[in-house]
Amino acid sequence: MAPPDQQPPQQGEVIKLDLPDVMAASPTSVAPKSWLEYIGTIQMSGVLLVICGLASYFFRDWRATQPTIQDARTLLGCAPNVMNCGEAGKLLETFTQLQNGHTQKFKDIFQLIVLSGLVPLFTLLAGYVFGRKESQSG
């Protein structure tokens, strides 16, 4: 919007905007319009916080407990200070199986708790809060 003392810009004309101009044209309040929207936003924020916290926890725990090549060597019965532990292919195969089993376990638990439980709950709350508002106004 042009200030009251200036002419509106012509088509194709480049105008310079300052932050106060943009702030004056933007809405000043983003507060919820109803009690339902207010409570629903609080509930959605809580569920989203739990989802983000669990995702962070699962990632940190997954990284901290990943099997190492030393774990594969121990599983095959190699002494810790012996460099050559028989066949390298068998060591690599064991290590790959350990990594895949570990990743699969964490993926399944994450999918069960977060993706199958909490994300649908979040979308249910969002759909109810904002869908109800739209249906009442429309």
C-alpha cells in the first residue's frame, strides 16, 4: 500500500519498501479467534512437541547404540587385539546384519509410536479445530 501522500505505483514500476511499511500493512494480531481454536492450538502444540521430542530421542538413541565393527568381531569370537580375524567377507556380512537389525528395530518402534499414533492424532486435532472453523464460516 502506498502512503496517503504518494501516488500508487504504475504497473511495472519498482517500489522500495521499508520494514515499517510492511509492518503497517500486515495484521497486528495472530491470536486465535475462538475458544475452540485457542484450546486446539495448545493441544496441537503439545502433541507436536511430543512428536519432535520423541523423534529427537529415537535418533540420538539409534546413533548412540549402533553396532560397531568391534561388536561384529566380538560376535565372531575374535580377540580384541588381533588384526586378522579370519575371512573379511564374513566379518563384513556380520557387521551389515547387525547394522540392519538395529536400524530395523528402531524404525519399527518409531513407526508404531510416532507415525501410527501421534501424527494421526495431530492431524485429527488440526482437522477438527480448523475444519470446524471453516465449516461454520462457509
